[in-house]
Amino acid sequence: MELAYYSDYAVRLVNSEEPGRNKDTLTSVEAVRALFGGSSQAARRATDSDVTRFRSVRARLRAVFEAADGGDETLAVSLLNSLLMEFPVSPQISGHDDRDDNGNPLWHMHLADHPSNATSGYAAIAAMGLAFHLTEHGVDRLGLCEAAPCRNAYLDTSTNRSRRYCSDRCATRANVAAYRARKRLETDRSASTGRAAETAQRSRANGER
């Protein structure tokens, strides 16, 4: 499993809450376990106490995205370093059952699950994955959706660093809203021009009397 994969852990956790919509799906131990995806062994360690702890880590990860989205690279790195220090990772070389065409193991780096509790394990993996993505691709690749009120986190993997929305749905919604705003402005301008022309015409007519 490549280290870049783990950055999605951070995105999944941050996006379990949508402050602009007053929506929070992280309300139970089942929701905590679902964040682990296929990592069932780690998920089984989750308890009710992890709900509060996960929310605390989520707020700190969102702060990283907010700093990056606001152009404050130093703050983003500092906040992420704080998480890395508090939740250290345990890297291991792993091959699992994957083999190449010659039957040799396909070795790769794997972040081992933290043994103490579910929050520590998840936070360590999420922070390390995000750190890898940041150092490999740049702080400006961490963004927050511009389609208000969404503000979901995303990782920009576009070739020209042009991503602005967390999903195609938000991009479409924003484009439709922008189109409607332009049409309203054009209508208002047309109406204003018409009223101005009508006023000028009345003025000329009054002057000719």
C-alpha cells in the first residue's frame, strides 16, 4: 500500500462534518469504524470514547486544510507537525500476498496500526498520509471546496493545480449558480438601461414643449 493512499484518511475524517450545513455524521462508534474502510482489525478497537477523540482530531486536521487553503503554508505545516509528534507512526515493509509475474513479493511501505486505541491509530495514519501528500505535491494541493456552504476538504491531483471543488456535483452547482448570477446581472443592466433611455426620452419630450 503506497503512502499516498493514507492521505484519504484525513479527507474522510474532515468531511464527516459539514459545518456550513450543520451536518455531522460522526455520532456513533459505528461511524468511527466506518472511517477505517477495509481496515477491520483497527476498526474493531473503536469504542464509544473514540467518538469524542475522533472529533478532536478532525478539528485539528480541518485547521490544516484551512491554513493551506488560506495560503498560510507555515501554519499548515506547523499544525500538521504537531499531529505527527503526538501520533507517531510505525512504518513497516509489507508484501502481504501480492506477487509479481516471477512470484516475488511486491514490497511496499505500510503504516502499522497503533496498538493503544483506535483514535491514535487513525490519527497517526491520517497525519502521515497528509504529510506525505503535502511534501510530495505542495501545500497548495490541500483545499476546501469553494461551493458554499460545502467547504469539504479535498486533495488536488489535477495536472495544472486548478481544482476548486470537492466533487463534480459541487462544481456543477457552483457553475449553475454563477451562470444564474450573470443572467440576473444582465437582466438588471438591461432593465436599468431601458429605464435610463425612457427617462432621457421623457426629458427630451418635455424640453420640446
